[in-house]
Amino acid sequence: MIPALDIDPFCQDFFDDPYPAHAAMRDAGPVVYLPRYGIHAVARYDDVRAMLMDWGSYSSARGVGISDFAKEKPWRLPSLLLETDPPLHDRTRKLMDKVLSPAAVRALRQSFAAAADSLIDDLLVRGSFDAVRDLAEAYPLTVFPDAVGMPPENRRFLLPYGNMVFNSFGPRNSFFETAVADAEPVLAWVQAQSKREALTASGFGAAIHAATDTGEFTTAEAEVLVRSLLTAGVDTTVNGLCAAVYCLARFPTALEQLRADPSLARAAFEEAVWLESPVQTFFRTTTRDVTIGDETLSEGTKVLMFLGAANRDPRRWDHPDDFDMARRNAGHVGFGTGIHGCVGAVLARLEGELVLNAIARKVASIEIMGEPKRRYNNTLRGMASLPVRMTAAAET
Ligand code: 4MI
């Protein structure tokens, strides 16, 4: 018998504190049933990881949200990257791997570092600010659209767009409905921004469109792949940076260690992604009858993977609720793993490293000045606001 649990993983109470429910699902068994939505779920590290690795049994092509594309019309044109299986996925992923290669990302280091330093300098002049709007959102919203090759106008539209898409992976609840209420101008803008003519001649966008010159990709395909960048490139990193700042504010000894050794910046960002798991969940759909533990799921079953619960599974991690930059967190699933493992992780890690390195060199203290407000989203874990005061370190 697969244990049935009365848990709603898409409601405000759950988002306010998902951890007791995560533990209940992990403890109930390797796979559980959530009757509220008629879905199955896995929350243990080993089972989440195994599912991510087995793309042949657990398909992405029927959607990685609760909606089954075999039964319902997708909310938007499906992604050619996220919502595909091999062999189509091999072709699109190969192009995105090339566009976002370590060498391509390395070329951005100097300008991204300058932007991080100047942002932290400006924030130190202000002293008190909102770490979500003024830091975690501000940084990716500058450097990422620049790297894609987008014009300066309306870049903030990327935030409501991400909010819509990441809500759309959950049920059609009030979070989704609110997010899509005024969708039209944002959707039109995203579509227009995906076109070759809208993008500068250098940048990730142009690099994707260049693959149409050889006939390997159609213009329509290139536009949907640029849309993947615009969807996945901002909100995710925003919530990763927000998580990192929130950790440093709550764990002052960690900030002291980081200040003493700024080369810990990369480890600090990774640990924040591990601990907070900005992308909390994705679905797969079974392609055949599968066995998990002693249980069988029939073909065509939606299974929800709790990445955030896997990253805090005490079966896998020591003191799983602590922020510890010395932890060996390799193998965490905050960026997923397997063929769909985050293609932008190199870029996200660069952004995280550079912002935290600037903080390490320039900031003496981070103090939380008011009640942090959570941002409710069916997929992403993050905050709507985090009022802080930052003081400057003595010049060296
Ligand atoms: C994991 S976040 C994400 C990745 C890819 C896409 C959207 C979100 C996409 O549209 O391809």
C-alpha cells in the first residue's frame, strides 16, 4: 500500500513552513500519494536522485508541472529544453551547453565582477534597503539581460514572467491565477524579446539564433530556446542570491568566516542553494509501469519530486538544517541532476560567487531590520522582501 498523506504542497501554510510536511513524506515511505491532487510524490534523496537520472522511465515531455500534456493543452508552448525527452532534448541541450559553456561564461567574469562591486558599494552608501528588490533582484536583472543581449527597456518584466511560468507548474490555484491576471503585455514582450532582431549581435541570444544559419535549427525553435533563457535565467538566481544573503544575515559566524576568507564565496552560494533549494519541485510522468521500493506505479502517472526535501533528507545529510560553508554538499539536487540538470548553473554560480565575494570584501555586518516576507510560488522558494541594514568594513 502506498501511504496517502493529507498534504497540500501548493498552499500558503505549506510554503510558510514546508519542513514538517517534507519530513512526514520522507518518513512515510519511498513514494507517497497525495489524494488532494491525485498525484504521487518522492521526497527522499535517493529516490529523487534516481528519478532525475532515469529519464527513460520518467518523462519530461508530458510536462514537468502537474498538468499532463497528453491530457491537457499546455499553458504555454512547451519548452524545447525543459519539457522534452531524448532525442529532441539531446539536440537542444547540445546547443544550450555550447551557448552557456564554461568558456562563454568565463568571458563575462570581469564585467559581472565590476557590476557586483558597484552594486554593493551603492547599497553600503544607502545602508538600509530591501535585500530582495535592491540586491537579489537588482543584480541578475542587470547582468543577465546584458549577457543575453537585451535592450534596457522593460527588463523588470522578466520577474512577472518568471512568476507566471513557475506558478504554472502547480495547480490552477490563486497563486497561479493572480500571477497570470495581467499576463498579456508581459507574454507579448517576452515573445518580441526572443526574436533575433530584438537582440544584440553578441550575447547568448545571438549565439542561439546563429544556429539557424546552418539550418540545424529553425527560427521558431531558436525563439523558443531564447525564451528558455528569459524564463529560467532570472527568478532562479534571484532566489538563490536571496537565500544566500538571508543565510549570512541569520548566521553571523558564517559572515565572519566569509569575510576572513573571501574565496569561500562560491561555497557559500552553493550551500545556500543546497539549504534553500530555490527550485523546490518538478514533476515527471512515468513512461511504463515502474517500481519504487516495493510499490508499483502504472504508466502515465504524475510523480512530484521534492528537490528541497531531498536536500534536507537526514538519511543523506548531517545537520541538514544548518548553513555550513565547509560542508561537502556535492551531489545535492538544488540544480537537479542527469540530462536535465541546470544548464545555466555555471552562470548562476558565477553570479553568486561574485556578489558574495563583494560582500566578503566590503561588508562588516548584515542585520535584519524587519519581518521578512515570503513570496508564494507553486515552484520557487523565495522572499518578497527582506529589509536589512549593511555596514561597511574598514578600508584596507
Ligand atoms: C529549472 S528552471 C527552468 C528551466 C527551463 C525553462 C524554464 C524554467 C524553460 O522554459 O526551458
